[in-house]
Amino acid sequence: MKRMPELSIHPLEDLAQNLAPPARLAGLDIGTKTIGIALTTPDWQMVTPLTTIQRGKWSVDLANLERALGGYGIAGLIVGLPLNMDGTVGPRAQGVKQVVFNLIKANPEWLHRTMIAFIDESLSSNTAHDQSMHLSLKHAKSKGALDALAARNILERALSELQNISKL
């Protein structure tokens, strides 16, 4: 089994100590077929689903991430890590870590001066599915709405944890 290099990832506590509004955060829900993206407002008062990228070749994924996030001045990137229900890292979480490692290695302009953190997202897709019940499920899946909603849930959870850490 190939050993993955150390990633330049920060614990969420580091983000709490080094970032504060006004600073825009982005959330990613990285799947095998799509990447859901959400953004905070600079004051962290609102999180909105931004878009969903259909995965393909890495160069295309990278260009699509640049188009989606390039103009926002992202200060923090929160990536959902799909841990197993017992909290262990399985194949899906390893895949997400590899995508983030590839992103760091590519070093796109929009990622410069951005702190990156993982947060457990094992239930974010289920929550997004429950939230989308007012949409037709076929429409939600075809438009990728569930993945962007999952990214929003990831980011909202991270904001809640950041606020709790800051209060300590």
C-alpha cells in the first residue's frame, strides 16, 4: 500500500485562532462523481450552496474549482471527511485526502494563504437528502443540489465548532 505524504492540513482549532470575520470560508463535499461547494458570507452569518462540479480528469476538476472559487478570496477551506461510523479512516476518506493532497500540490492561486481543515461529514449527505425533500429528488440529483447542500451542511457544522472553540 502506497504511503501518502503528510498533508498541509490544520486542525479546526488553528482556524479558530487564526481566522475571524471578515474572512470568507468555503466548504467542499468531495465525492467520487461530484464536488459540492458552499460559501460563507465574509461575516460568517450565512452559508449558501454555491455549485456542484461533475468530476472528470484532474486537470478539468482543478479548472472547475478555479472557476468556482477563484474570485472569492477564500481564507479557509473546510473539507468534509467521510469517516466510518466508528470514526476510522476508510477508503472513501482516503480518497478525499488524496484529492486535497493533489489540490495542495497543484497550488492554485485561489488557494494561496488559505488555511485548510477537515471535518467529519459522515452524515452530511443524509441531512442534505432530508433537507431537499421539498424538491423533487430527481431534480435535486440531476442538478447536483444534494452535493451543494451537503457542502453547506459541512460548512455550517464547521462554523458552529469554530464559534464553540472561540468561546473557550
